[in-house]
Amino acid sequence: MAAATIAGSGFGRDNFLMGDLDPRIRILALFLWSVLLAILKTRDAALVGLAGSLALGFIAGTLFSLKSIMNVLGVNAFLIFIWLFLPFSFGGGEPVFGVFGFEATREGVDLSILISLKALAITFGAAAILSSAPIYGLLAGARAMGVPEKVVALMMLMSRYIQVVGDEYSRLRNAMRIRGFRATVSRHALRSVANLCGMLLVRGFERADRVLAAMMCRGYKGRFWLRPKFTFKAMDLFFLVFLSLLILAVELEDAA
């Protein structure tokens, strides 16, 4: 879901400098960049990685879109819980400050900073690499790179119908508001929310049956035939060279 959200963010694709990149190059670049950032051990290297992701965003144009920046920050909302628990649960270190009797250690704070920097770097990099590409091209590139057919079909259907499920939720939510529902902490409110979730699940199953029947009527045999024509261009070579320089800079900083 996060990947689909990032891939759909941004603005006018014609304005992106990386808009014509080969989808296979995008997927390979995302894999290499994400793995590299995930295994970093030092804060300075993570900062360099974050700067590299921001540079990719500048080239792609995503840094100029407030919507894509908010999407990246929304994906990293889990960092709130890391800062709430990790600094206080990392025992045996030097105490830094205390809250309600719980002491935060320097090691726990340093680890929280490192995780936050790496998470931001990965998501900003993913936004830069994916957001300027249509989802169809990315899935076709993934299939060409050997991703299983079922995974590609699942991602394609999710990218198409996640908005449909969102619209259905909005309709049900508006119907509840019209009937005077207010989100409060009460048994009635909790029961209403549970009924909302149940109705959304039931309607999702019903729509899935209708969509499958429509696809079977059109000759669907369990496979989407993705046959785009990929061409390796000068822009692809420039991007690979630029990404290789970023990877080298991060590795040198991490090894220092």
C-alpha cells in the first residue's frame, strides 16, 4: 500500500527530469538504494543517504510537490512510536533525561535517530524513483525483472481498487454522519464503527465477485498480459552513473 501511495504521488509527469526512465532501471535502483540505506551503521552515513534521497527528489521534481512530501511523512508515522518506546527501553546505557520516572538512554536516542534518518531516506528515495512513473509501467518492469505473476496481478488490482474501497468507505461514513453519528468513546460508537468495518468488508467481497465475473467474461485466465517495449536510453545511463556515485559516497562515509 505504501508503494502504491508513493507511486501515485507528485504532479504532472511531463515536468519530471526522470519521467522517461526505463521502469526496470527504476526497480533495480529502488532495490539497491533501499538495501544500502537499510544496512547503514552510522548516523553520518544515514545523513549522507538522506541528502542523496533529497538530491534524487530534486532531480525527479518531487521536492516541489507538497502532496508528495506529506505522503512521505505519512508513511513514516510509525516513527512516533519508535521515539515513544525505544529511547526508554534501551537499558544499560547512559541516562539522558527522564519522563514520568522512565529514563531515556543516550544509546536508545542515538538508535532512534539512526532509524528515523534511514526511514526518511528510504521513503524520500522511493518517492523520487517511483512517483514520476505510471503504475502500469512499474508493474510491467517488475514482471520483466522476474517478479512473480501473482504479485504483479495483486499490485495491479490493488492500485486500481484501493480508491474504489476508499470511495465506498466515504459513502458509508457520510451515511453515518447524516444519521447523527459522532465519534466518541462509547459502546454505541464502538459498535457503529465495528458495523462500518463489517459492511466495508462485505461490500468489498461482493465487488470482488462482480469484478472477477466481469474479468472472466472478458477471457481472463489468471494472467495479465503486460507487453510494453523497453528501451535503454542516455537518460538511463546518466541516472545509473549518478546513483552509483551516491552509493559510493554513502559507502565511504559508512566505512570511515
